[in-house]
Amino acid sequence: MITTDERTAIIKALGSKPLKQIHTYLYESKIFNKNQQPYSKTFISYILSGERENERIENAIFACAHLKILQKEKQQELRNKVVFSNRTKN
């Protein structure tokens, strides 16, 4: 079950529209319900808020947040390279 602190960290990592991002991640990862249909955003919201448990979705949510963090770090690295290369030229 996702705790309040974990939820806060996940939302901070994902930024705006976390449910949409998680829904997309689940779909692209082919993580579907027992009827092979995509999970609804409502169901994902229940998992994210800790109202329901689903280990498979919870793990996917953390994976999604982790990937977003890695993307942000890579983007920051690229920005730093641009800034640093401009400083050394001046």
C-alpha cells in the first residue's frame, strides 16, 4: 500500500497530471487488468491514494516515477553542459 509520504514523493517526481502519466506508462508497459483492458484513472487514483492495494500497479507507479526522475536528471545534465560550455568560451 502506498503511504502518504510515498504519494507525496511520487507526485513531486511526476509533476503535473500524475494520473495521466501513470496511465500512459501502464498502457505502454502493457500492464492491463484481468480483462486485458487498461486500468482506469479512477482505479489508479485509488492505488496512488492508498485506498486500495495492488502490488503490480504500485511497482509500476514507482517505476514510472523513477524514470521521470532519471529524465529530469539527464535534462539537467544537458543544461549544465550548455551553461558550462558557454562559460568556458567567454
